[in-house]
Amino acid sequence: MPYTFDETYLLRMDVPTGYEIDELPKQIRMKLNENDDGYFEYLLSENNGVLSMRTRLRMSRSYFLPEEYEMLREFFALVVEKQSEQIVFRKK
């Protein structure tokens, strides 16, 4: 990676009229390793018809050794998998 980064995305969405949230993905907070070189957070909540989402991805180190590649690949695979999960709405 050419540089470190810390990206946070926030979403606030009103649930469409006539619908309710049937299923939300599970929340997760995880570190890349015990040195906290990377961090991923995926938080969702619903309150009174308002969906709130916060996702944060932080990499505090830009250089990784070849033997650390597998750990890094698994970390990013989980990030992609988590961000691909769907929020399920159903009609009331």
C-alpha cells in the first residue's frame, strides 16, 4: 500500500413508508493484528424507522512483509464480505 489511511462512512436513512427492517447484518469490530496496524468497524442500528450505519477502515501501517500477506488478505476479504451483506426490508 502506498500510504496509510483512515476512512469513515456514515449513513442515515429513513426506512421507506410501508416497510420495516426484517434483517440487519451483524455488527463487527476487529483488529488486523495485536499491534493494531489495521482496524475495521461495521455498526448498524435501527431506531423509530431510521437506519444508521457507520463503517470505518483504518490502516496505520503501509509496509508489510511478505509473510504478513496472508493475514492482510484475510483481513480485507472479511471487510469485502461484510460490506457486501444486505439489509432486508419487508412490507408491513
